Amino acid sequence: MMGKVGKTKNAKRNRRSFRFAFFVLWMMALLTQPLFAQTTAVSSASYTFGQNLQFSLKANRTDVETAVLFFTAPEFPNALQVDLPVMAGQPVNLTYPVDLSQIRLAPFTTVTYWWELLTTAGDLVAVPQQTLTYADDRFEWRERPGQPVTVFWTGDDPGLGQLAQDIAAESLPRLQTILPVTPQPFALYLYPSSADLRSALRLTGRDWVGAHADPALGVMLVTAVNPRTAAADLRQSIPHELTHFLLYQTMGTQYEALPLWLNEGLATLLETNLNPGYDLALETAVADQTLIPLAQLCLSFPAVDERAILAYAQSASLLRYIQAQYGNRAIGDMAAAYADGAGCAAGVARGLSQTLPELEAAWRQSLQPQNPLRIMWQENGVWLLLLLGGFGLSLLLMLPIRKG
């Protein structure tokens, strides 16, 4: 009997010891939690597109001495930091406005922001990260999800989103013969007018060029103005911008070092509907001997509209020449060379086994008008030989046969 009582007492002591140990562990866990878990903080952000971005923070602590705001976006090289003083003995209630005419954000970028609070006791309180999508909210966007493209558009035409997805789908196989990569998901925004797209880009500090792609953000901006010409317009703009996306995936961190004549030339070449103005600009420059030196198109295009059009025309013509003379693989080889960090001239040497001046000289020579007789012979030489052969045979048959 006494043995049973002793066992019961031991079991009770064990349970009490277990409860006490559990209580100690629970208190230790509470004390070792990150400080932000003990702080009720409300962090938020709002914006007016192209004008300002405002960050706000409210926290229930009264021992905060300084609040530090951090915010960044993919297009920023580093996170921006702002130190804000806090009134002693008061709960935290802060707002910080950002002038978007001074700090430019790309349309539809993602802003990541967080706070750190320094208390009077020297403790650091972290407020978790949050994100904000900086969308052009001046429009009510309709959405059509898909892979790899999700289309956003405005207006009452329910088929416009499907049209854009179909054009992207039909463009991909042709692009992938040169750049054999699977595109990552991206968003395609169809602006209702060129003026609307121009204002969106200029509000964010970017030059308007008719369409815009930001491969790092996975965003493409184009226009679909007239329903009757929307298909033709999108077959020009979507393959062009999609080429930039595939080049970005091919190049990785070296994308910005890709020569512009290759980047824009390939994108222009792969447009389904080419701009007829390019041929005229190129023919005029060849006749006037005002072609832009290829070395100048490695890093920048002219700002003047007429010369910019010529730069696009030259670049597309050069890529067409390379494609005809060396094949699609050579273009991929050049892209791989540039992805490895090769300079403008070195990439040509690795991909085509010739120097940049040699390539330019051969391409320029291909643009020169040829002798009409030579052109006729190149196009009809076989038929002319057959015709002459027929005349010769007829003459032989007409000659008198000598007897004896």
C-alpha cells in the first residue's frame, strides 16, 4: 500500500517538474523572440502615379528615439535610407513623402520597404518588409491571365486581350529559332493611345519610343489604338519587345552591355510587320553617304528622330545580312560572347570570325546598287544560257549538209 502512495507522490512531483520546466522554456522563448514581435506596428505606402509616394508608420511604443526607413526597387542599385526623428515619450506616428519627379520609378515596378526603430535603451526593433506594386492606376485595366503572358488592356473590346496573347504565341517559335530559351512569365499592358503611353513613360523619366519593355521587371508596354489596325500594330510591337525579353534571359547581368545594334537590330528584324519607313531611310542614307558608323551604334542611338529611325533601319539591315551570310547560329554565338563579357568588337570576332570593320565594310558593300546587266545575269543566267544554247542548236540544224 505504501508503495502505491509513494509512486503517486512521485508522479505528482514529476508532473509539477514538467510543468515548471515547460513554463521556463515558454518564458525563454518569449524573451528571445525578435523585438518586432512585441511591437504593434502598422506600416503602409500609397502613391499618386508620377507625382509622389508616401510611406507611413504607426507603432505603440513610446521609447523609440529614431526610425529608419528603407525602400528599394529592382531598378535601384541600392536601397535608399532615410533617418526620421521621433518625439520622446510619444507613440510612433510618421509619414515620409517621396517626390517621384526626383526619384524615378519604372511603371509597374515593385517597391519593397521596411523600417528599423532604435529605442532609447539602444535596442533595434525591426518592422517586417512589405511590397507595393507601382501600377499606372489612371486606367481601369482588364486582365486576361495566361502563360507566358498575362495581358492587361482598357476599353470594351473583349477580344483584344486574346488577340495579344495569340500574337505572342505565334511569335515565339520564330524568335526561338535564334534565341532558344523558354520565356519567363511577363505582363503585357496595352495602352489605349500613344499619348497615354508617352505620358506614362515621361512621368517616370523615360523617353517615349512608341513601345517599351523592362525585362528585369517582366513588363511590356505597347499601344493598340485603332481596332481596325490593332492586329497589324501588335504584330510589329509585340515581337519586337518580346525579343528584348528573350535577349535579357540569354544575357543575364550582361544585358545592358549588349551592343545596341544587335539588341535593337534583332528586335526590329523579328517584327512581323516591318516599318516601311526603314527601307526609305536606309536607301536615302546609302545614296547620300550618311550611314552611321557601326562603332557609334554599339553604345547609343541618336536622339534626333530622323537619325534614330536610320539607326533602327541600319541595325535591322545588318542583322538581316548576318543572318543571310552566317545563319541564325552566328547570331546566337555573338549573344553568347557578349553574355561572357566580350566587348562590341570582340563579340563580332568570336561569333563571325572577322573584325567589326570587316563586317561593316562587307555589309555596306551589300547595300550598294549593282549594275543592271549584272543583276539580270544573276537572276536569269540559267535561262539565258538555255536560250543561247537553243539558238546555237537551231543554227547547226540549219547549216547545209555537204555531200561527198
